[in-house]
Amino acid sequence: MRLARLFQPRNPLFWVFVLLNSLSTVISYLLQTQAFPLPIALILAGFALGNMYYGIRIAIRLMRTSP
């Protein structure tokens, strides 16, 4: 498993990984800067945690691929 294997622009999983991380960043920013009602904040936090979970799984999968 190599960290350098994360950068694979020709692999569609790489772009899903980038999209999930970007979306988590945007959701985290919104949760910190905006005052949402509690149910909406919990839903957004759940999405951010789900994105983090799937992002880590994709990152591990990308790092395990052979060159």
C-alpha cells in the first residue's frame, strides 16, 4: 500500500474520491458558518461523516491498486 498511488487521474474512482472530499469540506464549512436548525444540522453532519467513510474506503482501494 503506497500513498503515492492515491493520485490516479485516469481512474474514475480518483475523481469520486476528490468529489467526496470536496463535498465534505463544503458541508463542514456550512455547518461552522451557518446556523441551521438541529434536524438539518444532524442530516448534514451525517452526510459529511458518510462522505468521510466512503472517501477513506476509496483511498484505501486506490492505494492497494497495482501500478
